[in-house]
Amino acid sequence: MSGHIGHNLPDEPIRVKVRLFNAVASRMGTASGERELELKPGSTIADVVQRLRIPLDNVFLVLLNGRDVTPTLKGPLNVDEFLEDGDVIAFSGPVPYSAGYGAPVV
């Protein structure tokens, strides 16, 4: 079974859930920001960003299946992670009293 990416079959689309929180959700014009997308195998978080036109300058945190894939605070976002069928990707803007708002991190 060479050529497969993770558990995905080479010709079958994958389905992921995208959740938008805080400033990202409001910027996208939605209160409850959950959407389901169908993508081709080999898709990355960058493909989701491009498809939904998510403004990365408003994104502070990216979670993939609850795991933080943001390398550093205020650093470039990691959008190169490959996605698999059933993944949940969350994008959040800064949360009040966080480093994203300029609060000191202790």
C-alpha cells in the first residue's frame, strides 16, 4: 500500500472539521465557527486557510486534534501539517490577558 498518506486512501477525499474561535470567528462573520470540509488526500492546514480565506494575521493559535501546532508565541504559524480523515482543526485569535494582547507571560 505504498503512496498512502497516513490512513487515507489515495483517491478518497478526506473530511475534516474546522472550528473558529474569538477574533477569527468574528472576522469570518460567524458566531459558532464550525464547518466541515472535504479535501483531497495530502491536504495541509494551509489548504484549509486558503479555502476559507482565514486571515492569518488574526490567528494566534492553531490546534490539530487538540494539539497545539503553533511553534512559538507570535511566531509564524505552522500550516504545513498534513491532515487525515476525521481531523479537527481549530483556529483562535488572541484571548484577553494572553501574550497576544501584550500581557506578560509568566
